[in-house]
Amino acid sequence: MVHKPNAGHRGKLKPRNKRFLIYSGGIVTEVEYFQYVRRHLFGDYVKNLRIKSGEVDDPVRVEADGVDPKTLVEGAARLLHEDKKDAKKESYDPFAVVWAVTDVDDFGKNGDKLRAAVDKGRQSGVEVIISNPCFDVWLIDHKQPCPLSYTQTSECEKLAKRLGLIDMSRNRNNPKHIRQEAIAEQYAAAAKNAQKHMSEQHRRMRDSRPSSGDYAPWTDIPKIVDTLIEEYKTLINKGEEETL
């Protein structure tokens, strides 16, 4: 469930910041990553907002539901629709962008659901963000370009662990976590590394056959981060994006 802004403090005034919803199909590492980005860019802003006005709203909402891509996008579309209605009723700005974050991973075996997810996203205003085969591709890019031969989740997970990007020893029931110190201050390098394994041919395949493994390794994650960085620059612009 997405929490609403505290419209009571705003009255009829519109919020200064845009609002974004990240709705993730991964419930651990993806959530940890986006919370890291949110905290790094907007943490002080949100803290000051709450101190000055008592507001509890902030620019970035991170929600998660471990479901298949089609169900994920349907859920995101439902939240977007509800938010638009509430925003009109209570006089605040609706989400500027809603992202549904998913993997090809196991869902590539059922291509209909991933294709349907992308189609549903286009119809409903939800942008589908795909990692192929998995989110670990993006983590690997923080240390090196993900190798072109790494098209299986198991390969990517092993490399991410070997590079010290993930910790698989904390909890037997929930073992996989991001080592945030390993990705800190590496965003610019990661974005450049990602481009090295994502050709224009791969981009066309991603757009036409999103469930195919033929365009792996792939990550759409920089689309989200770049958008949030631009919002950060508009609101705050103290150079924190350089240390992301």
C-alpha cells in the first residue's frame, strides 16, 4: 500500500517536489538498492521537510511485491490509478512516474506474462524496468562491465558474490543482501559499464522480445536513477549525485 502525502499541511498548495513510485518484484536486494539511492539523494531533504512542517511525504516511495511481471504491473497500475483519484480529491500532485521493476530470470520461461506486463505498462502509464537475467547484472556493473557471456542468474549471482557486492551469510531464511560499501560512489562508473554490454541491437531485442534471453546481460536500472538524480538537482543540487 502506498502512503498518501499529508495534504493537511499543504492545503491547496502543490508540493514542490515530484513524487515517484518504485514498485519492485524483488523484495530484498532491489529494495535495499533503491532505499540506498533514496536515502543518499533525498535523506537530508526529507528530514528537514519533516522538522520544518511536520510533513511525512518524500519524493521517492519504494514498495515491493514478489509476484510475476504481469501481476506486478497490474498492481502498480492500480496504485497509480488510486493515487490519481486521491490526488485530485485532496489537492496534491500524483506520481510523476511509476516504475515496475522486474527480472527476466524465471519469468522468461513464460514469455506471455512478461510481454503482457510491458503491454499493460504502456496502456496504464507504468514504465516497466527490466533486468536480464537478473538485478545482479547492475550490481556487477559497479565493479566491471557484466561479461557478455553471463546470461544465467546463477552465473551473475556467483560473480556478484566473488566481487564482494552481495553478502549471503547474514540470515539463513533471507540470505542475500547488498554490501552498500561496495557500490558507494560507483554510480557513474556503473552506468558507463552498463553501456558496454548493451548494444543497439540488444536494445531492439529488449523492446520487441522482452522475455528473450538473447539480449542478456541487460539492465534498465539507470533509467530510474538518472530520473531521480535530475529531480535531486532540481530540488537540492548540493553535489551528492557525484558520490552516489
